[in-house]
Amino acid sequence: MCGIVGYIGNRVASEVILKGLQRLEYRGYDSAGIAVINDDIKIVKVKGKVNMLVSLADDHNVSGHMGIGHTRWATHGEPNDVNAHPHTGATGKFALVHNGIIENYDVLRQDLEQKGHMFTGETDTEVLAHLIEEIHEMSDHDFFHSVQQALLQVEGTYGIAVIHKDNPDRIIVARKGSPLLIGVGENEHFIASDASPIIEYTKKVVYLEDGEMAVITSDGYEVSTLKDVLLTKEVHELAMSLEQIEKGGFPHFMLKEIFEQSDTIADCMRGRLMVHENRIQLGGLDGVVEKLANARRVIIAACGTSWHAGLVGEYLFEYLAHMPVEVEYASEFRYRQQLIDERDVMIVISQSGETADTLAALREAKKRGAMVLGICNVVGSTIARETDAGVYTHAGPEIGVASTKAFTAQVTILTMMAMLMGRETNVISDDYMRKLVKELRSVPAKIEEILKDTSDIEAIARLFTYAPNFLYLGRSYNFPVALEGALKLKEISYIHAEGYPAAEMKHGPIALIDEHMPVVVIAATDHTNDKMISNIEEVRARKGRLIAISSDGQSGVARHAEFNITIPEVHDCMTPLLTAVPLQLLSYYIAVNRKCDVDQPRNLAKSVTVE
């Protein structure tokens, strides 16, 4: 959460930073600000989105060749002009942007107030700015060591960039728990929370690890630990392109990303689904397949949409490989009695590879001796670096805050992992493997078929745009899809929605059903559809408005539902890859009709890097 951009070189810094903040805005958009050095530190910041900052910057002199910027998702302090970053101390010599949470900020603030410091806002970041200033003013520490000494007093997480009026040739950055990278150019360098702001200028990046600091100049960078140990860092080559982070003619990133899913799933399978050899090849798991297959149990830890993908994975591993699986909210795992040891394997799932709670679960599992595997999208992310092995989804950048293609990519990886384990455990025969491989290969084309004509979904969306509540029901593999469909609607349209296992409807939620309640029934899983038809009849008897997602062969479902969205037939265990798509579209069109900000829904941010 929150986005940081910095630049030092020969370009106009404000142009690089403001454009970069626009590309990082999915990380937070409560407020935004920029600080540039041109003789003095010039700061412009404002409550609201980055386009408001761009307009305001036009009216101020923000020329200069080095500076830092920030787009905020509020934690401490409400979104307003004062709490927006960058922050300074009393003298105004320092400017600081920060992503993370300083947990002991209140103690530090009280101590600083006793020393005469006066604060204008409510943020923990302002306290850090004053602390750096106090150390610098009251000791003989230089710029770098003042930041270093301040960070040694900090408890919590941070990704920071700091500039100093009297040191206009350098930016100090540091990281603990919040991602930060350095973009390496010719006589220019960049700082960012992720690669999207800098891909236009360079593909060479250095990833900072926790407990590392760097001094960045136009000519180079020097990385060290908080204890002054100099480090040699590997320079990585980015795989993304500028085209991937642009809308490409679509009105919203979310719609673009929904329509990309046939390609992203194909990319997930490329070089991994070995059709002619009738096998799965996941190079990222080389050397760990046997240990995974022999695990006492598999624990999947994730948050949000990734947790829903993990639930689908539970069904897949249990059915295809007969392996015991538990799915944990990563945010709860770290606070429970963790009964995990070297006999277990944890799989962590995160689109960004930076999700704070998922990282915490990863580290707890490793501390107890478990092997940890990762499924993530961002090459070089913290989860990718800290897991023992793993698989990239190769879904490309996902800019829309509500996750779409990341979900289906994660489910695709989990499907292939379960198939691989099924062969390793001798649950899947050659003939059955051949059928599964053929079915999975057909999925991208079947998604294209769904997306050829979305007019029926648009019509249903118009009819239910102002429904106050929705209920989503699914069974087996599609129960997690019901949860995901409800989450998508809540995230972008602000309509209350709940997902349930269909059989649980009778245990409470049925009380809500009347002629005003739309009920979305996912009835595409052949082995449970007779039961789903019974659920449909129960809804009809109470005058609920039924919207069914069913496959071509399910005429019984279509006959009983008021509205039916048809998907192509596919093997039961692969239906989530298809049923998720119309639910994403339904949420999208409802949100558009309600004039909601689809790509940047209120109160949300793309990558949750704070607890």
C-alpha cells in the first residue's frame, strides 16, 4: 500500500515523478504529494488523487532534477492535505515519504514533543521526519547516518525515501517490510515501490531487502545494511513492457484484464503443460516434488482473492492427488498456535508477492522447519525471494485494484500442481492424465468464447444495478468462486454481497430471500448439479431472482432459472477457470452503471503491504 517514486538525474524530476505516481496510484489514492530540490525543498501535496496533484503542481515551481513523490493509502491520520506525504521536520531541511507503519510512533512523538518539536498532522511518518531532524541537529551525524540512527530506533515497517536541502546530489532510501527498488539508468537513477513507474526509462533494477539502506546519486548507488556493512547487489532485468501497463483502448484496466485472461492462462501453461508428453513440467518446483508429494499435509496461506484461489486448490489437491490440505487466512495464521513443522509444506499465494500477512505466515512456517512454496506474479518480489521454491503465474501487471486475471492464473497454477502431484502419488492414470491435459489446454479458447458476446451479462447488470444485496451460491469447486464473485461485487460496486456453499443456504441465509434478492447460482459442476437444482427450486419458492451460471449441457438449470449465463463445458475440476469470468463481468457492468470508480474503488489498494 502507498506508492513511492523518486528520481535523480538530468530529466525534469517532477515530470518523471508525477507520471510515476499515476502508474502507482493503484497502491493508494487518498492523497498525493511531491518534493523537489531547486535551491530549497519545494513541496506540493493535496488530498485526493494524483491528477489533482498534477493540476496543483502546474501552478507551483517544482522544477529541479531530483525529488521524491508519494500516493497514499491512509493508515495513521485521515486523508487530508496536512497528512499527505512528503513530511518534514521543524526546520524544513528534510523531506520524507514513507510506506508502512511505525508502531512505536506514539512513544517517539511524546519524547520529541518534550524536546520542543511541534507536529502539524497525525501521521507516524511526520514523527520519523522529526526524529531524523533531531538526530541530525543534535549530533555530528551526516545525512546518511542521521537516517540510519533514526531507523535503529524504529519499530514497525517502512519503505522510505529521504532528501536533504543541503545534500541535493543524493537520495537516501531504506526498506523493512515494504517493497522498494532502485532503477538503474545512464547518469540517472530511479526509486519506486514497484517497477511500473520506471519501465519507460530502464529495465535494470536492484531490489532492496529488509534491513538495507542505499545512497542514490545520478551516477550510481551504494547499498549497505543498517549496521554499515557494504553490499554488492545483483542487477535484475525486468520482463514487463510499457504496453502491459496501459489500457490498450479499454475504458478501464479491469475490463482489459478480464479480456486478457485467455492469454494469461495460456501464458501460465506455456512450457509447463506438455501435451505431447502427457505431463506437467513446473521448473520452479524441480527438486521439491518428492517432498511435496510426501508431506504430512499441505497448508495454503493467502489473503483475499488469493485465499479464494487457495480454496479451489484444496479441492484440486484432495481430488487429483488425495493429499490432505488446509487453507488458512494468512492474517490469522501468525496469531494462532501454529502446529506446523518439517513434515508439512506451506504454499503461499500472492499476486504482488509483497502481501504483509502472507509474508508473515511464510516466515513463521519457515521458522518451524516447514518447506514453503510460493505462487506469485511479480518476478523478484519478496515472496519469490524468500520461499524455498515456487511458480510464477506470468499474468503480467495487474493494475485494476479488484483482482481478475491474477485469480484465474493462480487457479491455473494450482491445477497444474495438483495434476503433477496426482501423477507423483499415482492417483492419476496415464489415460486420465491425457484427458486432464486436453481439457486444461482447451480453457483459453473457451474463455474467448465466453467473451465473444457479453450482451446478456450487460442486460442482467442493468436490471440489478440498484439491488441492495446479492447472494452467491456454489458447490464443490465452485463454492470458492461464489465467494470470489461476491467479493468482486462488494469491492467495485459497494453492493453488499455474500457467498455461501449452496447447502448452507437453508441454515440461515434463506431468511433473506424475497422478490428483491438476486441470487447467483453457480451450477456448472456436473456431479453436484442435481443438488443445485434443488437449491434453485428453494429460491424460486421464495420469489428470489435467480441468475444461473451453467454449462452448455445443463438444460435443467437453464429451465429453472430466471436468467441463465452459459459457459462451455469443461471437466468439473476446471470449471472455476470459466465460471469466474461471467461473475467478474457482472460486477464490472454493475459498477459502471452505478458510476463507481472501477479501477480505484474507495478505501482499497492493490498491494496490502501493512497489517
